[in-house]
Amino acid sequence: MSIRFGTSGWRAIIADDFTYKNVELVTEAICSYLTDNFGEGEKTLIVGHDSRFMGEKFSGVAAEIAKRKGFHVLLCNHPTPTPTISHAIRNQKAVGGLNFTASHNPPEYQGIKFSTSDGAPALPEITKQIESLIENKTKVADADHGSIAEFDARPDYLDDLKTKIRFDDIARAKGKFAYDALWGTGRGYLDKILRDYGLEVETIHDWRDVTFGGKSPEPSEKQVGELVETVKAKGLTLGLATDGDGDRFGIIDANGDFIQPNHLIAILTDYLAESRGWTLGVARSVATSHLVDRVAQARGLKLYETPVGFKFIGELINKDEIILGGEESAGLSIRGHYPEKDGILACLLAVEAVTVRGKSLTEQLNELYARVGKLESGRIGVKLNSEVADKLKEKLLQEPSEIGGRKIENINRMDGVKFIFTNGSWMLMRPSGTEPLVRIYAESENKQELEVLLEQGRRYLLE
């Protein structure tokens, strides 16, 4: 098989392509890349896993290989969120980190996320080198100075969060919360830090289940029904959720409404500019709502648009050019944090925004609409097969002047193809980097037109 890194690492089905043999190939290649770039001396490497099936076994195999190659391996002693590993890389001055996770994918998947020495997801130019090393079965010579040490990354990570969130304000408000860990790595992190400040938190799905309740550990609207019911039944301030490896967020407002990630990114951009007085830029992926653009314009912030994949936003965080970067797929990070999306941080920022402003997220969103206008965004998926792949390739090359009677003002090919219409609405189609799908995204000023846009996008792709 051909091992390829997607938007966020390499993922495959356990016992099909995700095997011990392929884990060894990938780990050997990463060790070779790191040795080429950091030399033969002792180097620290963080290795962790999420709560998926065989996570400990696969991470143990990788740790043993890295040890033989001369690395000092800090092997995480419990399922660990990806952003926690990002912090550990920087805190321990490691040359990189491996986290065995398939994030929000279904339970039959496993994966490896490789982060570089800055704690960021490896950029395409790096993963291409690793893919080449895998193809050539390149190996680095064994060394006699490697080691493996058990490692708990949680305490330092939680201490770091305490410097970035206004917990004193949160504690004074005495809100009540529910947290859905979705059987993932956020258990004992998000709920613990809120309880440390005396807050009442009810945690659900906080035990390990490698089947994730028979569904994907994704904090999307369709997956958090029990959290919605808990918030409504108990009159809670917010419901919070994170995905399998803790880098994505899901938020339920006090009225039981699911807050779309696009909307939370816009709200938090506005909140951080107001509460922190930050005046740098804001970044969003090409698939993320232009509501962020409107907030940036209203606040006098520069807008950066990136391809899909948080590694591109991470570069801007590393350069201290943005106050927040976000993706519609429920990933964000902020100035002074790590160049990796952090669902735990996002949930805490939502708690802070509600606490400090004394208004629900729905109230804040409506106030934002009153200032900058309303936008409705959504996406659908079309199963990717050879026929659809051929059609997408063809559509990427076309230069239509209109779609469905809507005149096209601009075509953006940063990542896939994005048609921007003269009325400000838009449509994007691109292959998913994590699933066998072509995603079609659209945005308009009302829900009815959004539904029409998405259907027209589907027809345009398949006709």
C-alpha cells in the first residue's frame, strides 16, 4: 500500500492498512527525518495515544523503535489530547511528537499525528519527505543511548491553561456545566480544571469505550443529543464537548441550541478583541464562514485566509500575527497558545465569554448579527469514488460564469475550487483530507438560499 499523510496525519483502518508493520515503517521514516534534521545526538521525542483500540500497543511499538534509534522517548502514561502533546513538545524542548489517534473518525480507524519541534502539525513539505522515506524504506542506524520514560503531560498543560483563561471571573459567576467527553481524551482535563475552581460539572461518557458508543467521537450536532438533554433538563449554563483526541469542540448554549463552530469562532474573535485589546489579525480556512471577515472588518483586524488544515493557521500563530485562528470543522487556537487546534481551550473560552459578558452565546450571536449582518453556512458530503474524483478534477479546471443562475464574481483555487458570487454568497468543493468524501460548503444570508446553494453544488459536481 501507499502511505499518505492527509490534512492531519496518516489514518487507516485497523488491521487493514493500520498494522504493526506499517506503524514501524512510518516511525522509522519519522526517526530518519528527525535524525537528518537534528543530528545524531540525544533527542527527546514525545509519544502518546488517544483512547482508541490498541493505542497503548501501537504507541509502545513506536517508542521502542525510537529508543533503538537513540531518542529519549517520553511515553505518555494515559490517553492524551493532541494539544497537550503539542504543549509537551514545546515544554520539554522535544524535536517532535507522535500521537496515535484518528481524531473524530469512526472507531475502526487509527492514525498517527506527527508534530514538529514547535508543537505544530507537520507541514506538507515535511510529510512529503516522510512519505518518500517510507516508500524507500529508509532506516536510520541503531544507537546505544536511547531510553523510554513514563510521562504525564497533564499537570503542566493544565497549569499553562490557567495563564490564558480568566478563571477567577469564571469562578465568581458560579455557572453550572455539563461536559461530554465522548469517551475520548478530554476526560480528566476539561472537567477537572473547571472543578479545580469550584465549579459544578456533570461529566458524561467519561470512561474508555474503544467503540465510542458505536459512533464517531465527533462533537457535532447529531452526536451530542444526550448533552443537549442534560443542559435543558438541569438548566445549565453551557454544555461542552470535545472529540476523541481533544482538539475539536462542541458547544451547547443554555437554551439547548448547538452553537455552530463558525459562529463560535466569530463570537470569540469579537470577544478577544474586546476583552484582551488585541489588534493583530484573525485567520480562517477557505471553508470557514465569512462572518469572521465581517467581525474582523468591524474590529479593524487584518483577515488571513488559509487552505484547510490547521498547520497553515499554526504558522500564523507561531509568527504572532493573529489573535485567533479557526476552522469550520471545530478547531481553533489563539495568540500565545500553541500552533495546534485545542478543543479544551475553545470550550474554556466559551465559558469565559459567557461569564465575563453576562450573556448567553445566542444573545452574543444576535448582537453580532445586528452589528455586522447575518450569514448562514453549511456543508454536505458526496462519497468519493473514481467517478466522482474524475468529475471533481474536471470541475476544478472549469471557469464557469454562473451556477444556478448566480453570477460568479471570483474563483478561488487556494484549496479545491471556491465560487464567490456577486451577491456575496459562495460555494466551495474540495476532497476531504481525512475521509473518502468530496465536501461541498456554501454560505448565504438566509437558510433557504443556503439549501438551494448546497443542492446546486451537488448537481454541478455530479452532472
